[in-house]
Amino acid sequence: MLNAFANRIAIDEYTGASNVAPASAPESAWKEVGGLSPAVLWRPLYRDDYFDAGRDVTTRAIRLRVVEPWVNENPDFVNRSKGKPTCAGLGGLVVLKHGGNDPPFNEIPAQRISIADIATGAWERHVAVPEPSWPTFDPQGRLLLVSQQRVVRFDLATGATAPVLPAGALKDPRGLAFDAQGNLYVADGGPEVVQVFAANGKLLRTIGEPGGREVGDYNPNRIENPQGIAIDARGNLWVAERDFQPKRTSVWSPKGAFLKEFIGHSEYGGGGQVDPRDPSRIYCAGMEFSLNYTSGQWDVKRILSREVQFYGGDARFEAKGQAAFSLTTQAAGLPDKPIYLNGRQYMVGDPGGMRAPLLRIGEFRKDRIVPLTVMGNADSWWPLVHDPALRQLVADRVLKTLSFTWSDQNGDGLPQPGEVEIYDFRLDPTYWPTVTNARLELQMGGRALKPVAFTACGAPVYQPQAATPLAPRSWGYATAVDQDGRILINSDPLTGLDADGQIRWTYPNPFHGVHGSQRSPAPQAGILAGPLGFIGQEVLPGVGEVFMLSGNCGEWYLFTADGLLAATVWNDSRTPGVFQWDFPKAELGMSLDNVALNGECFFGSFQRADNGTFYLVAGKEHSSVVELNGLETMKRQQSTLTVTKDDRLAVEAWAARRALTVAQKAPPKEVTLVPPAAPIKPDGNLAEWGDAGQSTAIGTRGAFAVRADDQNLYVAWQVDSGQPLRNAGNIPNQLFKSGDSVDLQIGVNPEADPKRGGPFPGDQRLLISLYEGKPIGVLYRHRVPGTKETDKIGFSSPSRTEYVDVIDRLDPANIGIGRTPKGYAVEAVVPLTLLGVKPQPGKSYKIDFGILSADSSGQSTMVRTYWANQNTGIVSDVPSEIMLAPGLWGNAQFK
């Protein structure tokens, strides 16, 4: 067990000679035997993890290596790290078992009773006691505690311990308490009950039905994982139960009868789903609740599934038959979403990197959910780690590089080798849930997946190896698939793709995510403040399909599937005069029109029941069912909007002015052009650029690095596209329209107005891409004094023409393009004489660096992303795309 944070930690054993110190041994003396992949959270947190080699390892040394630090695991990391590796470290190691030759271990620091003077706070003494826990004083003032699974009395004077109960009276003693009669109550985690003993050690009675919580109809007379217990003034027993299905404290009479229970709050961020066919049924955290809408009374009805059934989470496993089982303390990601399809009630747990990275689908049968299908990355599925029969499917391959699908064939709800497929690629889900639609279709790992068949027992079968990867892009915080197979992406911008991965619409979304919401402006109509995950998709009569996005500032956003913001639900929590959800009393039927949700209400839902009512399930530490009125009146309107050439030019000018105003208020973007530390050969290999931390992020799509000496400007781009550079263009001067490329924009006249809205003599653009499969660098000199009008090159659309005075080329020998694990790299050595720049130290030059990203076919440019200039959303107008805006560029100084 260790305490660490990193994306992956390799574990090596020493295989070298016994007469060589492991620390000085060659690398060949070490063999990797496994690794750890701690969960990536929304910020660096320490956590415990463990590694089981599956065998006894006899070795002189074990080595741990952080081989993959955290960099871009989710959008929050990108914002915080700017694409640079975050620090990764290892904390303490905990040895789970000591060998015979280990040095003596001092038990006192970890296993002791410490006695202090309350008045002075000074320690009087420490007494070694094996595994002490649950100290409690009896009515006579004597100290009792649990030691090595036995209840013992501890003598404060001598430090001696003596058993209180006969051997074998308890299986797993935990909390201790005494009633007024001096009877001893012990929480026993073996049979999951509370045992009551007389002063002489005789068992008087057992409270609670043995066996603990079970899947099926909820039985309040059963106790699950009892911990601390107490007796109140009435003699009633209170039991704190450590479990999430449900999280409860139970109360029992002195004679052992169940009296009542207090059901604790939901998991952090809320959650829950209303059954569309019967809204009185609510599903949450693997449980079914019954809700009376007239009285407001609700009850736990059934435990539908435990983590044991779906083989995921932070569970620990033990062998049971041919499968691996667990019981976790957190029910995140269990199948709670009902989908009625093919005459069955499927229950779906959408995959999401934050909660549960696996797609988990089961069927509601009688009183429980029976597992049918699980899909995701192999290292997230415990059977592939712990079940020897399934582990053989992986052989010697590294789990972190693989994905899998399991579809039940025989109806037993357990995976067998013949039912599991392994693939040599990843199926990473998005950070927030990757939402499955009503036909069990979803996007996972950049693939649009739909069931290709259903087994005899109803399990959907997926074939991710047959799905063509979609356009390389950042998948943002969350994705969903609508009923027409279109893909919705919560990214910047909010994006809708058709089934082939082509972008069909976008909506401005610069403040998405938790940390994005912290940068969002004061509440404004149309501004999305921290949208997180897709929480529901429904069809509105007269409107068509809509989807709901939760927001981190309290608002939820209703969009049409074709990208129109149709409504905003709730209020922004920063709005003056609105009530936060923490109002003193929630009354049945009260209006919530002037209410804002608290921040981080992560996992709610939006649904339309078969009776036509729209429901929201919302909350942060609660799951509250809310009726949403008014959507039934929403309709589309047909109208004609005429946009003239002048209108378009006016809007474009206004957008440029607004972008310039915003840029001037923001901290300036600056780089210093220093000489390279080592000679740079433009071959597409960035090794000579040194530490990757010296690069600067270009949005979330990659990074650039730049150097300069008295002869050349050296530029490198690292593009995280998941694909090699592709450009299908057949017009060299218009490669910025036909696929991938990278861009350097620079103004070589330091005396030009730094706030200029258009190009000035000396402002130019170097675009690097592929033409006919070979590197090409196209240099656009927009304003060259003395150029004849007839020699200028026009770039036209129906509304206007933008001219470039001169177009030159960069020698292909000065360009290198290479493949990287995350996409591609570009290097360029640009002679300063070609740019016409004579460096003047102390002078400021305008400069910018960009990445132009292709669609899935590599034939059309779909996104323009720049380091400094953020006014680059237009990708459908040639003059706008060739035009320069130096006032929005950053600044550079030669050193």
C-alpha cells in the first residue's frame, strides 16, 4: 500500500546479481512486474492504493517509478497546468506482511493506549496493547476496549488486559455501550447485529436480523456494518451504520424491536432518476425509493444492486466461485437510469471519469438489477485483475493500454471468458458522464457506439473495434448522443456533431467546468456559467428533442438538439435577492421560481414522464424531486431573417472591436525569444527542445515553444489531436481551409500601433501543413508597400474579398513534421531575413501561435485555436479566416 498521486506508477523488482547494490545496478537488472493507476480526481489529492503481484515475490529490492505524471487528464487539469506535467510524488509505504528476516518492529507507536493528565495535557505513559479500538468506560468507571477481536478490560493502573466475554462470543466486535442496568451492548460486524450481554458475560439477546443488507426488498430490521452505538435516556439503542445503501442511523427499543431510522444525505453532488412510467418510483445509488406526491412521504423500497454485481469502484475483492466479488462503501455510478427498450426495463450507469469509468447496464427483474453488459478500460474492471480465468485473456499485455466489453450470454449475471472481448485501445470516458440515449447508444473513447445485437438474455452487445474513431478533438467535460445519433459535446465551444463526426453547430462556452465557472462574469442572459454534465434528454411536442446541462453556479441550461438555448432553469446563485436551496423549510408544493441551486450540484436529472409531467431531481447533499412547469407551452416559430452584406461586415467589425477590448483588459500574453540551448534540427522530433514544461499551451489542443538567435526564429508545435497531421487541400494558398495546419503570425515592425485592428506593413503569417503529402510553409505578407493592385491575391466570399499583397514559401528543408503519442509535432526554422525582421532588444513585437484542426476526414478545417487571439470562431468564411488582427496577438521580445 502506498500514498501517491500520478497517472501511472510502475513497480519493478530487482533481478540482478546478489553482489551488486540495487541502487547502482544497471537498468537491465530491473523488471517491471506491474503498476498502479490512481484515480484522476478534479485536483491533485493524496490517496492510498495497493498492488497485488498475484504471487510471492522474493527479491532484494522493489522500485517505484512515476512514469506518467498528471498533465491533461481532464479540463480542470488543463486549466491549472497549462499542459505542463504536474508534480508527482510518492508518500509512505505500508508493508502488509512482514517476512521472517525483517528487523524487529516496534508496536508501541501504532498499537497503544496513551494516558494523559487532562489538567496539564502532559502524557503520563504509553502502554502497548495489540490492535486497540472502541474504548468505553463501564458504569464502574473501568475501561473496556476491543483488542484483537475480543472485548477486554484494561487496568489503568497496571496496563494489564483481561477478557470480558467468553472466547468465540463475537465475530467482529466494534462499538461498545452500557445501559442503565450495566448490560454490555456490542456491535458485531460478523453477523451484522448488536449483541447484548449481562454483567456476567451471558448473552441476553440479539438486536437485528443477522445477515446484513441484501439485494431485494428493503428490510429495516437488518443492520449493515454497525459501528458506533449509544444508549439514550429512554434506554433505546442507536446504531450508526457505515454503508451507503442506505446511509442510515437506526434506533431500537430496549427489548430489541426496530423503532425508526434516519436516512442520511445523498452522495456529494446529489443524483437520482424518476421512473418515467411510474413517477412514484425513484432510483438513486442502487436503491429504489417510493414517493407519495400527495403526502410527500418517501421510503426505501428495494436495494437493487450492490457494487459487488458490477465489478467496479474502489472495492476490494475475494474469490467466490469463478467470479470476483466486492462490497464498496460508495455507490457512485451504479445503474440508476431506467430505459424501456425491447420489452425490458434496462437500468444504465453512464460512464464518467470522475465517478465510474465503466458503462454498466443491467435489467430490472422482480426486485433487483441483474448485470448484463459492462464496457470500458481494462484497468478499471476488477475481474480482469483478480479472476485468473479472465486474466488469461489479457496475457502479458498492460491493462492500462486495453479496453474490454462483456455481454452476458447465459443469463447468470457473471462474466465468463467466452463472454469477454479485449481490445488494444482505450475507451476513456469523458470527465463527467458520457450519457447513453434511449436506444443504448453512446460515445466512448471518441467512438460512437450502438448495440449491434442483443443476447438471448437481453444483454446489448457492442463492437468498439468496428466503430470508426470520430474527429480528433478534446471531448471536453461530457458527451451525449441524441435520438438521431448526433453527438453533443460540453466543451469550448458547446458542440453538436452529426453521426459522422462533422460539426453542425456550436455555442459559446468559455466558462465550462467547475473552474471555468469561477472565471465567469456576473449572471447574464445567454452566458453559460460552468456547465458540467448532460442530465437528461427528452422530446418536447412542437420543439423536438432537447437536452439539459447542469451548471456549477446554480443554473441548468435547456438546449435543443440543433443548438438553440431554449430555457434556463433555476437562478444563478450569485444573483441578488434569490434564495439558496438552504431555505429553512421545504414545503410540499412550494414554488421554487426564485431559488438557486448551491454550487456543485453535480448529478441531477431531467425527465419527462409518460403522463406528460417534467421532473427534475436536484440537490447537493440531497436528492429532491421537483416538478418543472411551462415547457409544454414551448414551440418553434417559423420566420425569415435577412442578413445583408453590410450586416455581416458590421457584425464582424463589432466582434473584432469587442475582442480587442477584452484583450486589452486581460493580462498581456508575452514570450521572450532566447537562443536555443542546443542546435535544433527541424525533423519533427522535439527532444532537443528540452523540458516540455518550457512549452506554452494553445487552449486545450496543444502547445508551442519558440526560440531565436541572430539568424533564425525556431518554432515548435505539439498538437494533441490523436491523429497525424492531415490536409487534403489541392490549393497551396488555401491550406488553412482544407485540414490540419499550424500557424505563426508575427509583426516585424515594433513601431506599428500595437492596438491596430488590421494588418500593417510587416505583419505576416506563416502557415505550415502538408501539400501532396509533403511539408509546406506558406508565408502571407499582407501589406507590402509598392505592390501593384493587379498582383495582389484575393480571398473571396459572397460578401467581400480580403487581399494579400505577396505570398512566399519557406524552404521545406526548414520544416519537420513528426508523429507523437498524442498527435503530431511540427518544427520550423525560419530565417529572420525571410521575415524581414532585424531584432532590436527592448522592443516589443506582436506575435501569435495557432493550431487549425481538421474534421474526421482531414479534408476541412473545423476549429481555429490560438495562444492569444480568441476571436477565431469563424471557419466558414475565407476572407475572415485569412484576415489578420495584430491587436489581438501577444507580445515578444528578443533577448
